[in-house]
Amino acid sequence: MLNTIALLVIFASAPLVFTLLFFYTAPYGRHYRPGWGPSVSARAGWMIMEAPAFLVIGITVLSSGRSVSTLSIVLLVLWEIHYCYRTLLFPLLMKDNGKRFPLVLVAFAFIFNSLNGYANGMFLATTGPATGGFMSGLRVGLGIAMFAAGLLTHILADRDLRRLRKPGEEGYKVPRGGLFEYVSNPNYFGEILEWSGWALAAWSLPGLAFAVFTVANLVPRAHANRAWYQQTFPDYPKERKRVIPFLF
């Protein structure tokens, strides 16, 4: 029952989040602004809100007491690799420049990640991804390759953004090189590619729900980021797309 509720919440919230974020940019990072109640440091905020995504899915699978397939284990490992990076490495690598994160956003993300981790953990522990046959193998292989490419894109883009500032520098600069020549947010493109690939390999409703929500969350953010760059830097390259190379 809880699994069904979690799945319905994720699917139902995606169009709402997509619409709201095009009109109201979430106040964190370069878009942070006061008036959203208590806040915590950006580093603590990321760790707290991403922790359920890292922990809940593994606990759900392990506590089920069921024997899971090899592919389920592979998908669980891929998930945990991503969230090990997002929960631990990404926040620790952040430069401590006093940025804040509203607690209300941390709470919303904490709840979403808990529901998402549980829904996908229950799928891996019970139904599991379908296997067998050439087309199934091709789908799984393509999905895992997409995930790996997306994760690498995501991590490298984050690294390039960190390297824009020299020690002691503050503020923002225009990123250049690599995928930054094509899109303003290659890190978001990487995440979308990751979870689209994971959903393809899992071939499940919870995986699809997460992929849809990822698009709903990151596409408006990418739109807001490019608009911010264009307003802040008059020479910002006009040909750069928001998040999908050559398309959007």
C-alpha cells in the first residue's frame, strides 16, 4: 500500500513541480534569497536531503528478506554510486563560501527522496527488472551505458564549475569548454541521462516516475540558470541551449 502511495505521489507531483518551478525559481545556489524561513549551510542541506536516497533503497532491499536478481543488485549498486557522490562527495567538495539552503526545501527533498528510495527499493526487492532475450539484454545494456555516461558527465561538469574559482575568489564566471559550449547546464543533462538510463534498464513504473520527476525538476532550473547567466554576463554565448544539446 505504501509503495503505491509513494509511486502516485511521485507521478502526481512531477507536473506540479514542473509548472511551479518555471514561475518560482527554487531559492538555493545562485538563486538564494531571504524570506524562506530558517536555513542551514548549503553543505549540510545537501547532505541531509540526499541521505534518504542513499539509505532508504538499500535498507528496503536488505530488510525484505528476499533473494534478488543479479540485475537488481547491479541497479542498486549504480543507484548507490550516484548517491554516494551526491550525499557525501559533492557536499564535501563544495567551497565553503557561506551559502545557505532553506530548511523548507531540505524537508521537501528529504520526503521525496524517502518515498522515491522506498518505491524503487520495493521494486528491486519484489518484482525486479525483467531479463531474458536479445531485446531485453539490449535494453539493459543501453540503459546502463546511458547511466554511466550521464554520471561521468555530471561529475566532470561539477568539477569544471568548482575549478572556475581560484583559491580566495568568490562570485560566478562563465564556464567554457566541453559540453558547456553547447548547454548552460551539462551537470543537469548528465543527471537526466543517468536516470533515463536507469529507468530503461529497470523497465519499471518507479524507475519511470523518477526519470519523469528528474526532468520536471531540472529543466525549469536549467531555464532559470541560463536566464541568470544572460542577465549577469552581457557577452554570454547566445547559442548555448539550456540543458539538451542542440534542442533545448
